[in-house]
Amino acid sequence: MSALYIFLSFVMVFLSFSICGMLAMWIDRKLTARLQFRVGPPWYQNFADFIKLIGKETLIPEKANAFMFVASPVLGLIATTIAGTIILFISRTDTGFPADAIIVLYLLAVPSIAIILGGSASGNVLAAVGISREMKLLLGYELPFICALVISAIKSGTTTSLGSIIQFQQQNGMILGSFSGVIGFIIGVLALQGKLGLVPFDLAEAEGEIAGGSLIEYSGILLGLFKLTKAILFIAGPLFLISLYLGGFSLSSITGIISGILKYILILVLFILIRNTNPRLRIDQTLRLFWGWLTLLGFAGILLAIVGW
Amino acid sequence: MNNKQQNTKKVVVPIGPYHPLLEEPEFFALYCEGEKVVDVEWQAGYNHRGIEKLSESKHWDQVTFLVERICGICSTSHPFAYCNAIEDLLGITVPERARYIRSIIGELERLHSHLLWVGLAGHFLGYNTVFMWAWKYREPVLDIFEIITGNRNHYAMFKIGGVRRDIENEDIPKIRKVLGELKGKIEMLTGAVLDDPVLAARLKGVGVLTKEHIKNFGAVGPVARASGVDIDVRKDDPYAAYPLVEWKVITTENGDVFDKAVVRLLECFESMKIISQCLDAIEGKKGEIQAEVREVPSGEGIGRHEAPRGECFHYIRSDGTNRPTRHKIRAPSYVNIPTFKASCIGQTIADVAIILAGVDPCYCCTERVAVYDVEKKKKLHNFKYLVEKSKEKTEKIRKEI
């Protein structure tokens, strides 16, 4: 595995995930609009939004810590792209390394941390409320998300290498096919919903309450970078879940690619359904859900996985 | 003052003057400790248009159009109350057909206003599906308005002594058909809202107003009825066709935001009941739609109407000329909004957003006399200031003479 290979796959992931993520977000917007009797935006809307943001003036508030304010969106973007690169390219059995799933888990937490850093650097009151919520949300969904990873790791013969997990599933069928697999998948989808900041867990942005929350002071290209991070996360997050529970995303054959896309669409549809049939939860309710029900469910899933169900 | 000094130490989360939560400019300063709101300050006056003063410069008939423009949502409540006030002064009876038509317009307005609130409440909770669906179902109501009056929002139906236009007999089946379809849709929406466990978790026990609070603040309308206070001008002081048809006042006991939603949604069905009975009463008949009014004698009159948000009150005084010498308006939000002092304090920011929206505040109705300086946060034109200004000017003129 040469440095050039890593670099090229990084660039490829950056480009392809950005484009696919924006298209996925368009599907989300379009389906949501159709559910709500609206027409919805054209397919290029997210690209147009991003290009427009690049051309807009970038304001850095007087009270802000300028370095942190500018650096955090970049940090989030890079971390998400690296996570994507590991999931899609590096985690093959020949190039992967032990415990890469744990690295991905950490990297996927970085965008939230970037939002927290950026929001706190902006010095805005509403952003402060937003980041306090984002922080609690992060602490909330990480524990169930780890449970989801642990269930998959135990099921696939106690390994935390994504390559081995995928290989195990190719030989023995998807982990989703077992009791503990279903539990882990449900937890994973809800935790990702929180990671992506979709309703009912959009309380860090909560337009109707705190007017955009953590991102309130961001404008221009910096806001664009946050949107881009979200687009990449929109692909990388579900892809991670596909690797853990749905047998991975194979790029080696056309059937592999098509089945991979179908798996992705399954998760996307779940996101959209949850998002459109729920109101926003309060932060205490969110934490009660994640630390209470979902963590208990996660522990139950781990026990089931150990027993072998 | 002591309270204010304490407040300066806390974080102020501003809601307004321009904020996605508010459809109109308004400023709520939430004093917070973490997510918890410990005090709320309210500043109004961004939208003051001097309607009462304007009214004194228009003749009686023009004022009907003027007060219609106080608010786009209750655009029939103000003319309704105003006409009631003048008819009180004149001591005339409105022809029966006109009374039925007035009630139809009033109830259609309640229907569209309540649906609008349900949608907005959904939006504030981040539940945009409810937002869009409720507004979609509101559209047919506006279509009915267009059939009857030619306009979707400002109907210009009211006239002193009656109504301006008749409801044509051939339109009635169309109206019935639309209402029939609407009923099923609202039933579905009501079911979806009331049975949703997540919505219940967000709204139940949030922003509770007790009967005691309602009486102390003098709150009116659905806000009062949700707390079990059975007040409704339509029943308490019957006017138009309300005593002639059968309907009931909806009340609930808990006084939280969920109950406010329940009251509003169930009131939609009562409104449809009233409309359909009124349509029965006028269908296939012909009759006068206005009483003749030539002159308004000197005197004073009061008029009330149960607007979608509560009691709308108009007072007028006449000196026998063709325009009011005084026109006082009290809109329901004026008494409903201050209940935030009882319902918001101690709640989290997330809940305060929906509690503030829960009274269905309508700021443009409320703005009457206060003028504020936003930066210095003080009232500008209080009585003392105006008296001083007046004295200054007198002095100035005296010197010039």
C-alpha cells in the first residue's frame, strides 16, 4: 500500500462522496417535499447552493477566535473524508489494518467536534446553546453507536478490522440476518440519524428555536465546507453501517455495485421516513432515548451476540 | 429593578426581533441558566401603525376596511367586532340572512386560522410534515372564501348593518362539497397529531397554565379554554347567528400546549358544524342582507367577537359627525401573550419556543401605543415625555409670538 495509492483514493473519495452525498441529500429533499405536497428542488440544487456559498462573502465575527473559526470546518471535512477512504478502500483484507473500525468510529465523531469547536469560536449566544446541545448529543449517540460496532465485531468472530467483518459476512451471510444483528442495525440507524443532525435529532441547529444554532455565524465558503462535510458524512456514515451489517460495498463487480447502491437506498429511505414522521425531541428526551432505551437495547444485543444468536 | 440587576448576570438568548420562530417582528429576551429559562422579557412596538389614530380620520364605512387590515389572519374578526360596536350604538337589528352569512365568514376564518396554527406549531417542533399538511388542508378553506367573497384573505364582507355581498344559492353545494372533503382530512390530521407518542412527549405537561393563571392574566380564547375556563363570547354574549345554531364550547382541563392543540383542532369541527347549519338556514331562500343606516348619532358603543385567538373588543365613540372621535381596539393576543410569565419560566429553551407559539400570538393585532428604543431598551413616548414635548412647543410658539 503506497502513499500514492492512499492519496489517490483520498482524492477519489473526496470527489465521489461529495457528489454522491449531494445527490443523496437531494433525494432526501425531493422525497420530503413530495411527502409534504411540495414540488421540491431540481437535482442540482445542492450543487448550486454550494457554488453560491463559495461566491458569498465570508464574515468572521469580531468576537470570534479567527483561527479556530476557520480551521474547524476544514478539520471536519478532512476527518470525514479519511473515514470514507478507510471504509471504501483501505479496509480491504489485503490493505486493512487491525482495529480500523475503531479508527473510523473516532473519525466519524470529528465532524461533530468540529461543529462544537467552530460554534464555540464564533462567540454567539445561540451558537453556545447549539454547541451545548451538540456536545450532549455526541455523548448521547456515541455509546449506542459503539454498542452497534461491538455487536457486529462479536458476531464476526471478535475482530475489529472492517475487512475481516466484511469477509465474514461474504462467507456466512449478512449479520443483519440474526437477532442481535437486527438490534444493532436499528441502533446504528438511529445513532447515524443523530450524527447527521436529522429530525428528530436536529436540536443543535433547531431553526425554530435557536435559529441555526452552532452554525449561526458561519457564512460563505466556511458554511459551504460544513455543508460539504455533511454531504460526505451522508455517504460515509451509511457505508460504515453497510460494512458492519449488510455485507459491505463491493466495487469489484457490477452486481456488487448495484447491490451496494440498493443497500444504501434502504438506509436512506429509513432516514427519510424517520425524519418526516417525527417532531424534534428535546435534549433531555434525546439523552433518555440514547442512554436509556438504545443503550439497554445495545447491551441486550451484545449479550445475544455473545450467546451466538 | 432588583430583578433586572440579577438578570444582567445571566445569559440572554434573544428570540427576535427577527427570528424564524416569529412571523412578525417581536423581541423576547430569554434569561437562561444553561438550557433553563429563568426570566423572560418582552418588547413590543416594532409593528405599530397607528390604526386607532387613522380610524379617527376615516368615515364610518371606511373604518371597516381599515380594521380589516389590522391583521391578515383575523381579517374578519376586527370588522365583525367593529360592526357589532356600531350596531350597539345605533341600536339596530341586522337582517337574519346577514347574521347567518356573518357567522359563516367568522367560522371559516376560525377554521383557516386554527389550521394555520397547527401547521406553525408543527414547524416550531421541527415537524415539517405536519406544517405542510395542515397548510395544504387550509387551502380549500381559502378557496371557499374566494368563491364567496372573491378574495382569499381580505374579504371585505362586513358592512355596518349587514354584509356587503350575499352568498349565492348556486355556490352553496360547492361550499358543502369542499367542506365535506375537508372534514375527513382534518379528522385524519387530528388523529395523526393527537395519537403521535413523540408529539405527546413534547407537548404534554409543557407550559401549563392553571385556571388561576388564566384569571390573573385575563387570558381569553383557546388559551383560556384549554385550562378549563369556559369563556367564549359567542356563548356568553350571543350575536350574529350563534344563538340560532347548535354547537358547544370545547374545553379541556390540563392547560398545557397539547391541550391547546386539542382545543383548536376540536374547535375546527364545531366551526364546520356551525357553517353547515348556517348554510342550511340560508339555502334556497332570499332575504335582505343589510339594514339601512343613514347617520350615526352621537354616543358610544362596544362590540365583541370571538376571534380565533379569543375575544376581540372594539369601542367607538361618536359625536354625531361621520367619523369616530375615539376608536379603541383590544385584540386577544394583547392579554394572551403576557401569560408567558407564568408558563415559560423554569422551562427549557426548546419548550419555551413552543409555549410562546402555543398562545397563537398575533403581534400586529396587539401593537397599539408603545414606542420603544431598541438599543437603549426603553419606552420612548410615555405620557410624561409627550406632556413635556407639548410644553416645549407651547413655549417655543409663545416666544415666536
